[in-house]
Amino acid sequence: MMRWFTLLAASLLAGCVQMQSVRGTGDLGVVIERANGRVAVVETTGKTVLGRIEGLGDLSHASVVFSRDGRYAYVFGRDGGLTKVDLLTATIAKRVMQAGNSIGGAISQDGRLVVAQNYQPGGIKVFDAASLELLSEVPAAYGTEGKHSKVVGLADLTGNRFAYALFDAGQIWVTDLSDPRNPKTEKFAAGNQPYDGLVTPDGRHYLAGLFGEDGIALLDTWRPQDGARKILGGYGRGQEKLPVFKMPHLRGWAMAGGNAYLPAIGSHEVLVVDARNWQGVHRIPVKGQPVFVMARPDGRQVWVNFAFPDNGWVQVIDTVAGKVVQTLEPGKAILHMEFTPRGEAVWLSARDDNKVVVYDTATFKPLTTLPMQAPSGIFFTTRAARTGF
Amino acid sequence: MKYAAAIAVGTLALAAHAGEREAELIRLVRQDCGSCHGMTLKGGLGLPLTPEALGDKPADSLVSTVMNGRPGTAMPPWKTIISEQDAEWIVKRLLEGFPEEK
């Protein structure tokens, strides 16, 4: 009787979760439904929603990193909430409020540390990835008046180090968390108002885009003694800057044929840079000011979305032809794009149409549409195995 | 009588139009201003736009900031997107506590 009862209880419990059979996580992901403080767990094989998790707070500008086993999504909310979501049960495993105003986070090379980057209070905080226990923090204090900078562009490097940029201080910091309770930080002058950063796929070069001046700050993390230097300075010289209604994002690292593709700021262009010598190669005219410039995993295509008021468009650059080959109108307010693990499809969030649209990247035809409430970021578990994601 | 009805219909249409524009502006502020100032307008890369944060700033200088931006900061000029009246409406609502999207 007792055993039967236990069995019944177990099956009742199982009935509560939304995914009942054993499965892997390699084709899973999450979509942020930002207006509702909710994330949808999705799978990219059948292109369906598996479950929804509510109660994640203010998810405007939410971003996500994954545990290395691809089971847990760490969701960083704007209100400082850090939520560990179990993709298999579609439940909240842990949740902490860690700051007043947060912009994202990263996970360490060994998967043991989750680091949040914060605007308020400006700095980074280090958490145990299993328990979300706070291990240490590095306040982004600068100058002599005790001011704290907003932190942007946090990226994981090898050796449990993290690189990030200080918007107000114009610096790049690299914090070594090999002893997570005793962070060691090196500081580098970067330039005026770095707005976001990224690390190259090999973890070697950290780039911070500059808003307050022309150019990009580049730090070779294998040669930190050389300091950060400026590349592409004056690359857009002579052109009048257009008003920037939305900061570009440098997260979607786009590299193909030895070239890096980066969003220009204040102009309707994608910048192509030779990643061997960091010289500008050419500039590709596009439909608006780029926000995300993301390479399909094979690097043959680069997909670009745009800032308001051109955010209904998406363009595709063929990296062999070196120009735009497709212009799509997938929906209203395309905020983000994410490729399936090997890139046969791309998922696009259309915030103002309350939908996610999936496109075939070979035919450029829509494959399916999933209803979502004000979707923003889309994140697939393939990120778990990639440096800088 | 017919004339009066026509006026009434015209006024209704105008009101509906204003309501639509206001809904658009609420969306614009929450979503697009929100990409820097936060959807809750409590701040992000940009400063907070709550009544407490804006309290002591004169409305006309706020309207000017919206229309012309603030050089040296990330605040762009919005005058190519919205009219002066739109900006005045937005600033008035910001100072009162900005409405939520419906």
C-alpha cells in the first residue's frame, strides 16, 4: 500500500512537469517573453514550445547563458534578478536578486562560476553556478571621487578570467577568478564610452566598441602587457554620424574567411575587418543601423538586424560575394536572431507582432511561426560550449 | 441635425486618432526609449525617467532634450521621429508617472 502510494505521488509529481520523457538538451533553448517576465522553453527539431516559466521579473534586455551540460539556463533580468531555469522540467531551480539594475552575464570556462555585470551598483558579481551563492564582487570604482561605472560587454576568457568594459570610465578590465573568492583585476585604458564588447571564438582578443569616439578598443589577452590599442580609428571619418536610437550589440560574433563582421555605429554599414592584422577591409552598405551582426555557424552568411526605425528589416550578407543578397521583412520590431546548432535555420523574434518566425537559411523561406508575447532574446543551448557566449 | 451628427462623428474620429497616437507613443517610450532607459524607465545605460528622477527638471528643457538629444552622451535627437507636441505629451506623462502599455 505504502509503495503504491509513493508511486502514485511520484506519477502525480511527474504530471506537473511539462516534459515527461527522457531527452537530451542539445536542441533546446529559451525565448524571452519580456513583457510578461516569462521565458518559453523551445526545441528546434520539431520547432515547438515545450513549456513556459513565469515570475522572472523585468526581462527587458534579459540575456542568458547555459550550464555546460546544457540543462540549465541562467537568465539575467534588468531588475537584477538572476534565475536558474531547469529546461528539462521547465521550472525555476534557483533565483536571487543580485543587483538593482543588471545588463547580463557570463559563465566561466569550467562552468562553476556565473558572473553578472551590473549598471547599479556598477561592477560584477561572482556566483557559484550550482547554488547561486555570492562568492565575490568587483565594484567598478574609478577616478578619485569614488564613482562607479556601468559595466558592459562581459565575456568569459580561458582560465576562469572575465573581460568587461566600463562605459563611464573608458576602461577594459580583466578579472582573474581562478580563486573565485579573491578576484585579481588588471585595468586597461580603452577609449571614450565603450558600449559593448566581445571575445573572439578562440578567447584571445577582446574588442570593445566605442560610442564616444571612432574606433574599437582591442586587447590581446595573450599579450596583456601590450595594453589595449585602438583599431578602425577614423574608419568612418568624414561621414556625419546619424543619431543612434539603439546601441549595437557585439555579442553575435561574426567571423568568416579570416574576416570579422561588426556593426558600424551611427551609419548604415557593416564593417569588415581582417582578423589577422585588424585592418579595415571594406564596409558593406545595409538598410539601417545594424544592431546584431551574426554569422551562420559555417560563416557563409551574416545576418543583420537594425535599430529603430528600420527594425522591421533583416538583411543577409553573403560573405563570399561580400554584399547583401537578401532583404527580408519577417515582422515588426525584429529584436534578435539565433541560429540552430548547425545553422540550417534561424529563429527571429518579432516583438511587435508577438511571434517568433523560423527561416530556412538556404531558401530564405519562413518555415514556421510560433506565437510569443513580445519576444526579445532567443538563446539556444549550443552557446554552452562556446567561449564568449 | 445632420450637421450636428457630422460634427459629433468628426470629434469622435479625432479622439480615436489621438488615442491611437498616444498608444503609439506609450509603446515607443516603453520599448524604444526603454532600450536604454529600461522598460520600467528606472534607468539603464540612460538615466532613470521616473517622476522622482526627473522631479526638479523644467519640462521645456526635457522636451528640448528629447527633440535635440544631449551631445556628448548617448541620448539621440528624436525630432526626425516625433513632433514637438509628441515630445511635450511624453514629458508631461513622464513627470506624472508614465502609463503602462495596454
